[in-house]
Amino acid sequence: MSLLAKEDLKASTFFGTGHLTVEGPDSYSKAPILLVGRRQPLALRLEITHPWGKPLAHMVVKKQGFMLLVFQEAKCYEGDASAMAGQGALPISLSPHELWGIARGFPMLEGFRPVESTGISEIRLLEAHENSEKILKLDGNTPRSIVFPGRGIEINYDGFTRGGGISFAPIVRVSSEAGKHTVTIKHDQMEFNTPISEALFQLDVPQEFEKVRVTGFKNTPMAPAKDDSDRL
């Protein structure tokens, strides 16, 4: 566990490009994505674009909350960290820390402590300050997946490689039993520990955008629309 925690902490920032695929019972969409992250203080930026470059959604996530620009709707959604579970660029309920692990390509273990080993390849983890539990499944010393009991969510990390001496999974797949959705991020390029300007974690809201304050689970998560995706 200590080796995994050290590997997790090696990345203080990241910058990456790739593709986001969202699959549901009756839907499929795929779009280019840009991901930027900073560990301390926690901040993430996601940009989803049309294959020919038109912006679809820009999202900034911080520990205390998020802001999301949806260009097709001309709306700006904003909410605190608790509202993150019902609104975002991905149609699956995820916290800022979970989203960091997906975007970075390695689960964020900071703040969790092992409470039980359920076998050679499984460790049950408990968050220090909240009643939040997850099961880390391993392939030797490599994270294979994170399972969230009671939430019906599993995050799979595939094909681990190294970039700049830092381990990451170029393919991360998130599945949800509740909505029958699968979200896959394929990293085409990743850079770690490069200086990142604070300005990247600010969004300029167009004057004509309607501002919507999000609370709880009242709003529908944003994903690339079927008409704005390329198809297999």
C-alpha cells in the first residue's frame, strides 16, 4: 500500500489530451477531451470539443465546488462539492477526488487508509474524515480497479505505462449499474509536473449565458450529444 501511495503522490500536476466515450443503453458518443489537473490545492479543468473543434463543454472542478459551461445550451452551471454528484461533464456521480484519479490515470489514495485486506489482490479503504469506503483491486503492485460498494460504480485502469517516470493508465473506464452508463477516457498524450498557471482554472462566462445554481441531483449531467460525436 505504501508503494502505491508514493506512486500516487509523484504527480503534482498533469496536462493531457485524449478522447471521451460515453455509452448508454440507447446512446453512444465520442469527443476529444483536454484534461488539466493540480493536486494542491485540488483543481481540475476538462474541455470537451466537437471532433472539428467546436467547444461542447468546459468544466472546472475544485475541492469546494465546480463550474460548467455548456455551449449547446448557452448555460453556466455552478454548485458546491455536494452538487458535483448530480452534475458534471460525465453522466456518472463522481466526487472531485474520484474525478482526479480518472483524469490522472491513477487512483487518488491520499486521505484514505487501509482497514482490511480482503485477499492478496484486494484492499478495503476508508476515508479518514468521512464514511466513504472503496475497494482497491490489484494486479501485483498495480491498481486494476476501484469499486464503490453501495454506489454501483467501478473504475477500471488498463494498460499501465510510464511517462516522465510516473505510472499512469492510458485507458480508464468507469461503469455505473444505476444508469447503465460506461464512460471511457483514452489518454493520447500526458505530461506530468509541469508548471500550470492559476488562470487555467478560471472560466470566462460569455455574457449571454444563463447562470444556473445547482443543488443536489436536480439537473441532468452533461455528456457529448449524439449529433456531436464521431461514430465507430
